[in-house]
Amino acid sequence: MAVTLHLAQQADADELLSRSPLALLVGMLLDQQVPMETAFRGPWVVAERLGVADLDAQRIAGYDEEEFAALFARKPAVHRYPGAMAKRTQQLCRYLVAEYGGEAEAVWRGAGSGAELLRRVGALPGFGEQKARIFVALLGKQLGVRPEGWREAAGPYGEDGCHRSVADIRDAATLSEVRADKQQAKAAAKAAKAGQG
């Protein structure tokens, strides 16, 4: 990937995300119930604690589960739910080893259509429909992975000029815009719910 991502808002963590498809997938996996930057900093923290320059799906898949969970839980914890997310990370890596020979980029390489890309990403452990659509948008908007129909597959996250998700973060300013958009959406949903009561 000849692109510099700015999802972790920390140079060394973003450098890892930019060159490692597996780190990017793990960051996306961790992006729930923690600030986006914390989630995308996670792969770099894991690599540091493993004492490696890059993440390897085969190695993570075969790592002792208790030791891997302890690595996630070491202070400061990689995630708000370190045990659960360590387990999910290993599940993701085992799936990649079984289905793609451990090569994360193979998930999107050669996808013939946006629908196929969404299906492949959505089949990953820990990737529900919304997360899969956001990741398809991220691949299309920032990494040039654009099979026919990718914007449609990404749904509202694929729209040009929006600030809905990590797919739209290119610097600190766009991070603030995405955060503001999320807060507006939450407030609107809360207001709608209150109106029903």
C-alpha cells in the first residue's frame, strides 16, 4: 500500500496500518466501544508487545490463548474488553490462515465486484454488516480497491464527501468531522426514540 493512513493519529501506528493489511483488519476489528484512534493504535501496541515489526496471522493464530489475552490486558490495555478482543483477533487470524493462507490482502485482492468484496469482508469473524460496509468504503476511498459497485456495496459510507466513518479520516480535522457526524447521528436517534415514547 503506497498510501499513508491517519486512523491512529500516531505516526508509528499509522505507518504500520499503511503497510500491513493485517494490522488494518485488526484495527477495524477493534473499532467498537473505544475511541477510533485507540482501536487503530491497537495493532501497533500488539506488535510492540510481541516484539515484532509486523503482525503475522499464522503466529497470532497459533499463540497460546491465555498468553495472548494477557498481552491484550497488560496496562494500558489494548481494548476496553481485552479478553474478548484478544479472542476475536485470534479467530480472525485463524480464519485468514484457513481461507487465505494467512494473507490479509487476499481478502480484497481480485474481488470481481463490490458485492463480492462485501461478501468476503462480511464473512470475516467479528465483521458484521455495518463494519463490513465501512471497511469496503475505507478500501475504496483510501486504498484504491474499487471493483465495480464498491460504493453501492459500502452503502451510505461509500458516498463521496461524507464524514460518516473511519473511511473518511485523512487527518486530525477530518477525524473531528467524523466524530461530530457520529454525535449528531446519536442525538437524532435519541430524539427519534424519545418521540416514540
